[in-house]
Amino acid sequence: MRILIVKLSSLGDLIHTFPALTDAATALPQARFDWVVDRSFAVVPTWHPAVTQTWSVPLRQWRQHRQLGNIFRSVRALRGPGYDLIIDAQGLIKSAWIARLAHGPVAGYDRHSIRESVASRHYQRQYPVPRDWHAIRRIRHLFAQALGYSTPDTPPDYGLSTRHTTATSNHILLLHGASWPNKVWPTPYWVELIRLIGSDAQVLLPSYTPQEQQRAHQIVRQAGHGQVLPPLELDALYPQIAACRGIVGLDSGLAHLAAALNIPAVTLYGPTQVSLSGAIGQYQYNLQSGFACAPCLRRTCNYTGPATVHPACFAELTPAQVWRQLQHRMALRTN
């Protein structure tokens, strides 16, 4: 049985799909799983041992450079192999369009279960999944319905155990970057957190975009110690995360990767909602802001009242609280 998964981006969404793939590979051990992914994240599906082949589509490249021909050339290759089932796990118009271009029946969420309901018109098989469930649970349930097995009543298994690396360093990684400005913890809080960590560990700050590099250097300069990592691709950053003693992150793909690898971690949620997209892992702890307007689900903060920090919803997620929770998670793993 040949199955094609369509899940294009982003990093966190791809990580959220891994448990469903693990379920499916366990229930259907003879099945072959291929994956269509955005070219920017082409390496990510290869981390799961059940993936046989990946097909990459340069969607983000098209948005930046309008190279529509590259997309058609990439998608045309999908028309070669035939699939017994194609599962659109993204539920967007663009993913439904790509799924339809492959050869085989397409399964996906019904129109009541996704934001872009018109996408469901492209599916021959449609399945209901509550929209208020966590993303991981939603995808596991979709796969189970589409492939004809019961959703396992077990914690998510990301399938990364064979790549898991136990902590080999005394590094604490601070994942200070996020795709939304509203998700970014205030710089003074990062500075204070590093000072609280003190000599207990070596602090590392990854940076990829120029804005992240600038912020990382500012944090280290003000804190008086810490190391800014050079820009690293995902496959190079993976072992850095896997070897860490602990991690503090925001609602970002890298934080979800840390949870999937069972690294002791604290993830901070201001404008986004733990119940829908909280990081899930054995040593994971999610801190949700209880601010009056949180979670607002907005990319930028429009709060105009009095506030000591920006975004205002992070005021109650203090460095002392974060450090206390991270120490507890690291102790659990050691014991």
C-alpha cells in the first residue's frame, strides 16, 4: 500500500504530523509512506524513519521570486507514481490543489473541520475532526479514519527515538525567535534569565535571520555572558537541540522539536493557546499567560493599556518563574 502525505509547512506543523505517521506505520507495517513538503523544510520529513521518499515544492520561493515554473516542474513529478491514498493533512486550498495533482484518491478534513472549507471540495473522502482539539490529536484522528484503524489511546510518539541523543553537554538553549512579533518574550526577560542561570550552564542562543542575530547579540551583551550560535540549517541545529541539558522557547517549530526529542523544556505562550498548539513531550512544561486579552491569536499586539513589558501578555511570565520550572524539568530527567 502506497500512501502520500501532503503537509507542506511549517516546522511545528510538520512535527505535529509525526505521531500520526507513527500510528499509521504501526497499524500498517507493510505500507510505504511518501511526503510532499515545502522545499524550505524538505529535510524535516526525513527525520521520521517511516518516510520513504519526499517530494519538495518551492512554494515559499515562489512567493519571494514568483518562479511559478519551478512549482509546476516539481508538482509534475508527483504525477508519475500512483498512490492508494493521498492524505491532505494541511487542509488548505494550496495543499488540496497539490494533493489533487497526484494520482490516487484524496482524503482530508470535511468542510466543518478546517479554516479554508473550500479545500474539502477537492477530497473524495472527507472526515470530521473537532476544530477545538490539539493539532496533534486532530491529525492522529484524521489518519486513523482515513486508513481504517482506531486512534491509539497513547501519548504521541514522534518516531524520533532512533535519533534521540541523551544530554551530552551542559548547554541551555534559549529559542528566542518566533514567526510572530507577538510571540517574542521581551529582551529584558531573556537578559534576566541568563543572569539567573549564571554559572549553572553554558547558555546558547541560535540565530537565523538578521533580526534574530541582532536580538541575540543584544541579549548576550546586556547579560554579560552567553554564546550566539552562527546561522544553522535545520539539520545542523537538530543535534544541538538533541544534546542540550534544557531549553526555553516560544511557540515555534524549534520548541516543538525540543518537545518531540524529550528535552527538558519550558515553552512560553502569550498570544497563542496551549490547548490548540502546546508543545507535548515527556519533560515539557508550557506556561500560558493569563493576561486579560490572552490568547488573542494576533500576530501583533494591539493592547493599549498600561504595561511594564511588550507584548503586555508576557508580563506575568517572569524569568524567575521560567527558571524555576526549567530547573524542575531538568531534575526530573536526571532522576
